[in-house]
Amino acid sequence: MPLVEHFRELRRRVVRSALAILLFSAIAWFFYNQIIGKLAAPFCDLSAAQASGGTKCGTLYINGVLGPLNLQVKTSFMVGLILSAPIWIYQLWAFIAPGLHKRERRRSIIFFFAAIPFFAVGSVIGYLIIPVAVRVLLGFTPGSLTNLVRFDDYLDFVLRIILLFGGAFELPVFLLALNIVGVLSARSILKPWRIAIFLIVLFTAMFTPTGDPLTMSLLALPLIFFYFSAGLIALVIDRKRNRRQLEEN
């Protein structure tokens, strides 16, 4: 395929991904109250407060005239990005797949079927640790003070954790996908294991929104496990590939 056609294909994939994100963002906009009720649960029961006509929900507050609108737009977009993950992950695979050989394409389809559940599991784990992270972080507030939390900052924090965990859990999938297509050998994956562990810990320290040791550990330890698991599976794939090449020769 000529270079211009590659760019056209990339544009098609990007447009389809963007439309999927917009569609799911519109759905999230429609269910906005239910979504923020679930996300606000670590602080207070927002749904119960709304039903009872309460004017407050714990220490959460919204600031500014445009605050409520900005909050709804940001929340809808981030939720749309998370929910549309199967579609834009497929578009990524569909863009790469035509450049592979027939055998590589059959194997690389595993990437698509594995990437979605790994992203989903990571997102769920990210959501489940939010109450623990909130309790730990708010525990540092002096007893004589009240910690007022802007609702938009809090939801940004929550959605970033969910998206971060979902994306980080794609590490073994990408490593194995690169190994299957012959770009990365098992030796190349496992040999720099010390550097890999350091980079994983550095990544969690830099990009985890909380920065607390508990959240960092809950992200870093599974990534280290996935890294070594991907390397071991790549060893098995490389041995089968080498054995087949010897038989063909």
C-alpha cells in the first residue's frame, strides 16, 4: 500500500474511533446522574442526598458558574473513552493487521480478544481501589480541619485512575503481540528485567494520580507479574517458531 493510502487508512480508523467515543460520551451524558452517583460513593451517597432534597454531599462541592457544565462534559467524555475501548482497540488492530503475513494475522487476532478483557479487568481494579485510596489520602488531614474537595477535581482523579489501570494492563498484550509478529524476541523481553522493573515502578510513581505507596503497589505488582508472564509465554512461542523453521529447512 502506498504511503498516502496508509494515511487515508489511519484517518478512517481515527474517525471511526472518534465517532465511537462521541457516541458513548452521548450515552454517558444521558446517564450522567447515575454515573456521578457511583463515582461519588467513596465520599457520600449522592443518589440518597438528591432523593432527600439535601443540599450537601459530604465535603464535595462544585465551584463557578461553568463548573457544573464543565464537570458533565469532562465526565461524559472520560466515561465514553473507557466504554468505547473495545472499538478503538479493534481499530488499532485493524490498522496493523493488513501489514502482517497470513499466519501472523491469525495469531495477532489474539491481541484483540485479549486486549479487551485485560483493559476491562484493569479498569475494574482501578475502580475498586478508589475507596481505599480516598480513605488513605484523607487520613492525612489533621483532625481539627475539614478537607473540602472540588467535585470536578475528584472525578478527574477517579476517571484517571480507572483509565490508567485499564491502559497499564495492556502491557502483556502488547509485548506478546510484538513477539508473535516477530518484532520482539523473548530474550529481548526478559534480558533487561531489572531495567523493566525500574521503569514499571517509575511509571506508576509518575502517572498514578495519588502517588501514595498503596495505589502504586496495586498497579506496579500486577504489571511486574504480567511482564514476566509475557516473557515466559514468548519463550514458548520462540521455541515453537525455531523448531518449525528447523523442520522447514
